[in-house]
Amino acid sequence: MRLVALAGGTGAAKLLRGLDTLLERGAMTVVGNTGDDAEVWGLHVSPDLDTVCYTLGGLLDEERGWGLRDESFRTLGEMVRFGEPTWFNLGDRDLATHLHRTRLLAEGRSLSEVTAKLAADLGVRHAVLPMSDQPVRTRVLGPDGWLGFQEYFVREKTQVEVRAVEYAGAPEARPAPGLVEAIGAADAVLVCPSNPVTSVGPILAVPGIVEALHGTRAPVLAISPIVGGRAVSGPAGRLMAARGLPVSALGIAQGYAPWLDILIIDDEDAALAPSIEAAGARPVVASTLMTGRVEEMRLARRILETLA
């Protein structure tokens, strides 16, 4: 089975790790969100791409849910001496990834080429693509003006009233080379349980990707990141409400209509199944909370059984 997965954040990484244990090498193409990308100390940082690669490479710091395990932060501490901003935590081992990426980009390589090399070097068994080689940046409008996503998410800890979200640069961007073709050739497309506004939204904002989802003959299956009217993690609920969507699995179905075919919802939301079907997606009820490796594999297996 050839799968394409649209991915952003820790929920996506957990699901991908579960799928990785059940699939042959090279069976997945992971399309990572780069709307979260930022420049930190002159380095190009791609948080969602790195989380996917660290997780699939078996290198993730499980306790924090991001970055590399066995990490130290001595460089971060020293940057205080020079008055550099230190609200974005870059670990010493993690810095090697960003230094390497930044150097290769400066040499003229595309983000797709660099990501493929990093994924291979980190031991990832599947293809990993950025959504685009052109810069697309998620920005959040708060009471005092626009914030970059990392400023909103990390520096302000999402404690800012959100008045609008935009994807700067998206109209001029193009899908990464091979992305549209991968969707067209896939046996199934997965939309991981990621924030629909700031993780999946930037991917969908790149011209040509929604059209590819409309045009593919493969079923498009999403997993709801909302359980019992609450986001499993992060500010997805507040951002959905700001977009006028119900903070529920039904809101996910409405947000991804009309190209969504199947929506996996949690047992807790089984009563929403008729409404989701009315919104145009086939509901599948399952246990979706991934609290450990067993739960990750169980959800991955349920997805593959649904697609069989």
C-alpha cells in the first residue's frame, strides 16, 4: 500500500510511528508542514519536519515530545551573554540539524533536497517532503499586531487572543516536486490528527494541493484531533472557533469538506457519526488517543483495516 500523509506536530508523528511499524520501507510519503518554519540565530529551523524525522528515526526525546533525546542546552545558556533571544529552545545536538540545513540551503539546494538528505541521514525509512520549496509562513493576528507562529506558540505560549490567521507567501508557492504526483499515485491519502488551522491549513493553502486531493482516485482519510469537544493537545480548539468551525469532530469534517472521504473519530464522539455522514464523510469510530506505542499501533492498524 502506498500512502501519502499530510503531517504537522506531535500527533502526526505518533501516528506515523505506529504506521511505520506496520508498513514496508518506502510505503509512505510524508508531506510536512513548513508554515511553522522560523529563522533562529540566523539558522533555518523546520520544527514539524524535524519532529517527523526525529520520531521516525527513533531519536525523539519522548518526555518532551520534541527535539532529540540526551540533549543539553549549554549553547542556549551562553547566548544570554550576548543578549540573543532565548525563548526558542534549541538544544546543542539539535543545532547540528539546523546548521547542516542552513548550510545546504545557502549552497543552493532546495528544501526538498535538504529534507530528503536529512531524513536519510537520520534513519527514516520513508520519503519526507516539505509542502513547498517556497517559504510559506503562518502568522497570527493578536491584539497588538501580527506574530509569527513560533512567537505565538512558543514565546507567548498561545495565550494571545487570535483575531485572524494567514499563510504568508502561500499564493506564490508551489507544491514540492513530486508531491502532487505522489497524491495521484497513492492508494490512500491520510490527514494526520494535527491542528487543522496551523498544521494542516498551511499545507492546504499551497495552490495545487487541494486540487490534487479533489482529483485523486484514492480515498482521503482524516483522523480527528478533537475528542469530546476538546483538542487532544495545543490550541486547535480556539483556532477552530476563531474560524467559525464547531470545536468537534464535526468541525473537522466540515473544514475538510468536500474532498474528505473518511473521518476516524474517537469512541467518545460516536454520537456525532450521523452529522459527520451528512457533512459528506464516512465516519469510523475507534480509540484515537495515542498515550503510548501500543495505542499508536492500534490506531495505525485500524486505519489500514479501514482502507483495505
